[in-house]
Amino acid sequence: MAQFSVNAQRFDPYKNFKFRVKWDGRYVAGVSKVGALKRTTKLVEHREGGDPSTTRKSPGRTEYDAISLERGVTHDLEFEQWANKVWNFGSGLGAEVSLADFRKDIIIEVYNEAGQLALSYNVFRCWPSEYQALPDLDANGEGVAIQTLKLENEGWERDTAVNEPAEPSFTEPPA
């Protein structure tokens, strides 16, 4: 079976460097790294008294790992504003957590090398469990200052409405 149904000539899988993240209906500026989408189903073992000396195995609870988002430090406040909905220091007794809207669904989109949307995943009921506003600062360093948002979530699924795009074919111009 071919790995790609629309682009049968394509051999290579999609690259991991063309992607965008969206929440509240708009793209989040500057995201440079997204952690893996990973789920783990726990193992439940049981054995009846009359069974042979082997155990039976069945699936138990499924857990979804947190997803980390990274981006360079700028004046955009999206990460900070969302993190402040979970805990806003100094906001006053009873107002530290925004219970009405601290959870958001996010969308992670993956693009092919031509910039066409190839895959999309919906991640449900996310909330920031960790926010790093600034990294370690180093006067001798040469790197970009990175801020991080760690998102807990209650599951994700692939958006099957996003189909494999027909990739453009370029030919040599006539001589």
C-alpha cells in the first residue's frame, strides 16, 4: 500500500519543521517548538484461580501527556495571559483562578514542504500547568530567549476533514 494516496510519487514522510498552533480562532505568534502528542494506555492484569499460571492482559485508563510549546520572548502576551487565567498572583482573594475560561481547545497544524496544510490535530480541554516567562539569562550567551508553556490536556484526535493535499509539480520553463 502506498504511504500517500494523492501524491503516489511522494516517498518521504512529512518534516517536523513546518507547523502552526491555533487557539481562540487565531494563530499564536512565534511558536518554534511543540512537544509530542503522546498517549499511554495502562495495562490491567488479572487471573482467575483456575487459569494456567499466566495472566490475562487488558487495556485500562488512557492518559495523555502534557504538550510543551516554546517560542522566543517578544511583547506578545498570549502565553502569559493564558497562564494568568490559571493563577494570577496578586489579583485578590477568590480571583486568582479564572474558572470560567482557563481551559481551551487548541489546534496543531502540520504543513508539507510547499506550505500546504497536510495534517491537523485537535487537542481538547488544555490548560497551562507550567509557564516559564524567561530562561536563564547569560551575558556570555548567544542564544534566543525562549519562553515555555506546558499544557495539560484531556485528549486529542486527528482532524480527518483535512485531506492529503495535491502537491504542486514544477516543470522546467521552455528554453
